[in-house]
Amino acid sequence: MMNIIHIEGIILGMRESNEPNKYYTQRYRHTKSFNELTKRLPPELLYSEMIKLSESFYK
């Protein structure tokens, strides 16, 4: 979960910079990592999936 939050912050920071095209390659790489981590699930489904995985880990 922390990796997802961290990468999302990086992407948003690059997007909001004064020179968004300067970071295009880095933003693409981080967006690709973000999509791999989240499997492009909406936040609600991703959170539910994380809870299920966490519960199965501790059983």
C-alpha cells in the first residue's frame, strides 16, 4: 500500500510541475509501475482486495 501511495505522489508531483513535459519519461515509467501494482482496479476494489489478501496472510 505504501508503494502505491508513494508512486502516486511522485506522479502527481511531476504532473503539477511547471515543466510537465520535462518528466514525461519518468512519469511514464512510474505510471506503468503504478498500474502493475494496482492492476488498474478502482480504489474501492483495490482496497477490498488488499484486505482479503491481508486476512488470508494472517490465518
